[in-house]
Amino acid sequence: MEQPSAAPILFSSLNLDAQILRAIEEEGYTEPTPIQVQAIPHILEGRDLMAMAQTGTGKTAAFTLPLLQRLLPHASTSASPARHPIRALVLAPTRELAIQVEKSIETYSRHVPLRSTVVYGGTDIKAQKPALMKGVEILVATPGRLLDHVESKNLMLNQVQVLILDEADRMLDMGFMPDLKRILTLLPKQRQTLLFSATFSDDIKKLAQDFLVNPITVEAARRNATADNVQQSVILVEQDDKFQMLVEVMRSTNVKQVLIFTRTKLTAARVAKMLERAGIASDAIHGDKTQQERIKALDAFKESKITALVATDVAARGLDIDQLPLVVNYELPPNPEDYVHRIGRTGRAGASGEAISLVDSKEERLLKDIEKLLKRELPRQQMTVAPTTRAAVSPRPAKPATQPYHKKPAPVDDWFLKPYEPAPSAQKIEDQPAANTDKPKKQVGALLSGKR
Ligand code: AMP
């Protein structure tokens, strides 16, 4: 196992091309992150790699930068598709992660003539064909959709030199193993394989043994550890009081944005709806939403048009939101490793963040499992719901949504709106519509900033 060097390392010492360095500089990165320092030299040497990297550690750049460097000799401005065969394949378990990885690749490759695109399920396969037909050096894909394209003869994988498995543990959890095995049979045996994962189970190690040749192992953080810069705590609260506690947490932490995790799609939709009713601009992102709806909600959140994004674990992977200050676990995940992924959504790239879990008596077992994985007890926080918060939010949970989620919410009761009385100018700012809806937003800021 390699340890990061103590001396500060500069990007310029990593043997990357000036045009790649230029893109990094434009992104404002001043020095490589530990996983980048450790992984880049080995990838440049062509070694297979098994990287244990937490979410938010800069792992996408850790594989993309040396990948671009290795593909540079093939860079071509020719319009001929024959000059742009797929030379690198990045597999990701979820659409969100695939989209995000490809965005990063586009960013880092903006000054070199290497093309990339992304294909994922849930959208029209035909719309993805033209980009493939034009030719791309780097393809990011979710496994199922990749195989659909193979079947439709939209692409060839026989010139792939580098295979990257991102969030490999999740790919196993989501049952992608048969797809992965099939994809492997389509790739040249002589290739470089890089495996990235935030958590490393024995299954993953076995996968690495089967797929990788004599790999170097690098680790940017302790096994299954959570980011040190994320302050974690637990609030014990009964199920019926969770929603009020959530609003209290948002109000007392005074954050501008919060990512909330639930276990089920239904709860995600319900909590988002209840937040909207309480005047907090929100949307939900989960497996029942179309790809367009998910992208729209995520973009609205990234652009700060909505305050709260409520997500299930499927959405947890691949979300990269700059400066996200707070993650709330409305319900604990059944799989303790998902806790690590969830809270990795805050405290990214060195920023500090907070993760608060609302735990009811039925979840104590899950909490124990998480603490066992983390090898430490999470601090319990005492918090009571302020009477103003209690009065402001509906004491009864809204009925589970049976109708489409973005149906217009019921008008907010007057008695709730009255105490806040925002100034007309404040009203103007807060009334900006959220991306997913054309209805006016309500007195969010008033509640969150504690104005009473
Ligand atoms: P990732 O772990 O790839 O999801 O990256 C998490 C975040 O770190 C992204 O927002 C990147 O833009 C950012 N990032 C990656 N490398 C660096 C770096 N060397 N310095 C600062 N930020 C970085």
C-alpha cells in the first residue's frame, strides 16, 4: 500500500501535457488531491489499478487526466469516424454518475482533440446514435445501455485500450455482474483496467482479481472511512416527529441548501411535497422519475433554484454539488456502506460539511451497523423542535403521493404565512420559480433564516 508523499506535489510534476494542465488551471485546481498524486503516475505507466477512493476525493480527475495523456498520441482533428474509434470505456452504475463523469472528461479534455460522449438507459437510444457514429475516443456508459448499443451495432469495442470501472462496488450491488462479464468478452484482452470504488468489500477484491492483471493498489482514505471533514451526528426522534425535526435542523443550521436521503421513493416524494407545503422549494430525485425529470431537479438544485433535494440511494452516487453544506438522513439506509456514500455528498474536495441522521427507535439496529462499519459511535445531538417550527409545518404527514409528483401543491394556509411577513424585496427574491415547476415559491428563506 502506498502512502502519499509529505512534500507538496504540483500538477506540473505529474508529466501531463500543457493542454491538460491548462484545463486543470482553468478549473482552479492548485494541487492534486491525494488520490490523484497516488494514481496518476501508475496509470501513466500503463499499470492496472485498484483505487480505494472516497467520494469527493477527486477520483474522476485521478483517472481522466492520465487517460487523456495516454490517448494524446491518437488525438485527431479529422472528421472521419474511422479516426475516432473507442479507445477508452468508462462504466458507471447510474445515469447520474455517467453524466457527471462525462462532463468532467469534457472539461479536462477541452484543449485536446479527443472526443467523448455518454450513453445511459431511460432515454431514447436513437438520440444517442449520432454521437457514436461520428466517432469518440472516450465512451462513458451504464452497462445495460452499452450492451443495447452493441446489439444495435452502433459501436465497436475491439479497440478499447483502457477500461475504467467507476463505483465498482455499486455495480456489483446493482447486479451488473452478468453485463460486466459480457462486456469484458467484447474488449481486447490486452488492455489497461482501472477499478475505482469508495468502499471495498471482499466481492470487489474478487472482481479485481478476475478483471485486473497484477494491479497496484492505492488508497486515499482508510477503508470504509467517512470524510474527516464531514461533521456527523445523530438526532434520536420518533417517526411522527421526523418531518418537524427536519425543518428544525434546516432552520437551526441556517444552511442555504440541503440534500435529504430517504430509503424509499415514496418517502422521497412525500417529504419533498411536505417541504413544498411548508414553503421550502424542493424536489425529489428517485428511480420512478424520468431521466429528464431527474436532470431537471438536479440542475435546479445545483443552480440553487431549490433549497432541498430529496433523494433515494440510487441518486446518491454521482451527485457532485459544489459546496453542499448539509446532508440529512431522513431515514437510514439498509446497507451501512450507503451511509458512507450518502454523507460523501458533502465535504467534497476538502470543503467542510455536516451530516445529520434522524433516527427513530426502529432504526437503532441500522445505526449500530453503521457505527460498526465506521468503528466509532456517532455523537448524539439534542435538539427540540421550536414552537414556531412546530406551528409552521403540518403536524400530520401528507398522504403518500398517488398522483404525479409535480402536481400543484395545495395552497399554504394563511396562518402559516402570516408570522414571517417578508419584506416586499425579500419576497421578490424568494418568489423565483423552481426549475421543476412554474408555480411561485413561498416564504422559504423566512423559515430557514429563523425570521419569526
Ligand atoms: P470526484 O471525487 O471525482 O467526484 O470529485 C469531487 C470534486 O473535486 C469535483 O467537484 C472536482 O471538480 C473537484 N476536484 C477534483 N480534483 C481537484 C483538485 N485537484 N483540486 C480541487 N478540486 C478538485
